[in-house]
Amino acid sequence: TAKKLYERVVDLDPRARLPLLDMTLPALCTMSPPQYQSFMKSFTVLADADDRHSLFEWVLAQILIRHLRPHFDPVRSPVTLYYSLKGLAEPVAVLLSTMARVGHTEQWVEPAFDAARSQLSGLEVSLLPASQCTLRSLHASLKKLTRATARLRGQLIDASVAAICADGHVTVQEAELLRGIADLLDCPVPPLVSSPSKD
């Protein structure tokens, strides 16, 4: 089945990937619990097949978990622990540094980071090296940031948008990453911020 589907979507415009996923979510939510378990197991096997997760695979996992899991498993809302970003400087630095580095040439990394940081007045954070901007580090940081208030999480999304828009255009990769982050932070955004380039 996966092979047949692959043959039909392999030439799909990258910009259509997330909108297509959004169209399938209502149908996926109607699966029976055994079908859901089988579906998620198959997804994990396919994602792990090459021993690495691409950015899109990571984003896809976040979207599926956020939108499907509540229909099949008990999910408790994160307990709010942070009412200020001052106690979250480290995970915020990881988030903003990652957003600044994805989809930008080297000359735009610092301006993108500065644009993001300017959205969070009063918070002192520095641009981290690329080695600290892995998907694993980002995921761990976002788990902490989910404990912030909805207002603060919204500010983080605004800062992320400022980062990816700093050079005047949004790549598919940037838009997909933003979507995954927004789902993890429970701050829904449209699949694409603007009409992104295919870079």
C-alpha cells in the first residue's frame, strides 16, 4: 500500500504536502483503535527505515500526534509552570537559533535571529551554533516551552515567524518547521505563512 501511495505522491509539489495532510486528518480520526495503532506503528517503521528523521518526517510526526492521539489515547494538558520567558532562556535560544538557521544562507542567520529576538523584549538570548540546533534539541526545548502560558507561546510563534520572514521569503522547509512547532506548542497556524519558494 505504501509503495502504491508513494508512486502517486512522489512528484507532488512540496508546497502541497501539508495541505494534503490536513485534508486527510478528518478521515484518519475515524480509524478504529486497532487501525490507529497499526497506522502509527507503520508510520514509525517507515520513518526509521533509513535510521534518520528528515525535517518533514519530524513535522509529520508532530502533526499526527497532536491531531490523532486525543481521539484514541487519554491526553492530559501540560501544567502551566512559566508565566515569564525569563526562566526559559535556554529553550528559547534553541528555538530561535533553529528557526534562524533553517532555510537561510549564512549571511541571513544573524539578522533572522535578531528579528526573532526583537519580538521578545527584555529576554537576553544569544545565537547558538548549528551543532546545538538539532531536531532532538528542539523537541526537548519545546517540551519545556509547552509549560508556558498561551500568551507566551503565542509570542514564541510570532518570533519564529519573524525569523523565517527576515529575508523576505518563506521556504517550504521553513513553513513546515513552523507548522510542527506550532502544533507542539498548541498554537495552530495555517499550513503555509505565505507562498513559499521551493528551496
